[in-house]
Amino acid sequence: MSKLVNEYTQPIGRPLPDWTARPAPSRVTLTGRFCSLEPLDVDRHTDDLYTAYSHASDGRDWTYMPVGPFGSRDEYHRFVMTVTQADDPLHYAVIDLSSGKAVGTLSLMRHDRSNGAVEVGYVAFSPLLKQTPVSTEAQFLLMSYAFDELGYRRYEWKCDSLNAPSGRAAQRLGFTFEGIFRQAAVYKGRSRDTAWYSIIDSEWPQVGKALQEWLSPDNFDKDGRQKRSLSDLRASGANIDAEN
């Protein structure tokens, strides 16, 4: 509970006298060691992405998405044409630097500039991207952009509460589970209870440092296997902070 009180002795939140609304996310390119994020573009990315998604043996990757699966290249092309005309959600293509191909997408959405909150969503990673350093770096690049460049206070992840892989991914990356909003949405003709996760700005230095350490070349053996997990690296950072 807050120890701050007003003139009526009511507890109140921490003052933010210098707070100003945050800039909106923009169509920037963000580059790391394994991948880059580019503003989603119909001409540059559609064919690569449809081909990458076609590596899946079935449509299960789209079960918990509000869109898809796409039955044809033309259908996916129409979807990309539509979403690239909007600024919120703002979609980015994930480019695997080893191949130069687009292998997935994700977006920044629900831009709450006044309160400094933004959500990562529409995460559609192809089989070429899943469970690779590229997928982790793509998430890190977008987080870093939101916190370090735009100065947001809160970074959200939401998913169908039944989507266990998405929840595990959020917690692996350092998000904190906040609860479930019951019957929060209707999509694809069914009800959705939405699980909420977040990282806030005071947590970002530790979360971001662990992600950087995990992505470091020193954290992989000659066969490309990780030496230390993200959770171990976060725990080590927290222990060091506690000792200091």
C-alpha cells in the first residue's frame, strides 16, 4: 500500500510532476544481431511471409489469433493490404538476417500515449522463427524501442487464457501475470477470457539486461544451444541487486 497521503490522509500514488504523453510508435527499422524489424510492407514482405507460414503442417498457429489461417496467397495479401493502412496496430515484419527473408510479424497496438502504455500483439511467428534466438531478439527489439526510445511506462501482453504456449512465452520473456478478464472478447464465433501480462519501466532494466545477456554470443555453445536460460539470468541479476 502507498505510504503517500493527501491532505485528507487518503493514500495516493507516486507523483509524476514531469510526466508528458509519450510519442506514438512509428514506422522505424530496428536492427539486432539475428534479425531486424521493418514496417510491414505489402510488396516487400507478403510473399516471404506467406511462404514462411506455409511451412506449418496445419492451421493450429492461428487458433488463438483474431485472423487466419489464410487459405491462399491472395487472401493473405488482402489482409496485409488492410493492416498496413492503419497506425494502430502498427505491424512490423521480422527479417531473419541470415536469409534476408521475412519470417514472422508482430505489432505495437493500443497506443495509450497519455498513460504511457502499449501492447505487443498480433504475434504471428512462422515455423522458421519459433524457438530460435531470432524470435527472442524480435521481442527484445520491440520492448527496447517502447521503453528506451519512446519512454513508455507499461508494456502489455494479452492472450486467450486457454493459449498456454503464449502465456509461457510471456513469462519466459519476463512479463508478470496480472490476472484474467472474464468474457473479455468474442472472436471467431467464440468467447475469450483474456490473460493479462505486463512489464513496467522499473522492471525493464533487469528484464532488458537478462535478454541482452541471453542473446550474447557467449551464451551459446558451438552447436547454438543456450548455456543459461532467461529465468536464470533474471534471477542472477535480481540477486546481485539485492546484495548491493
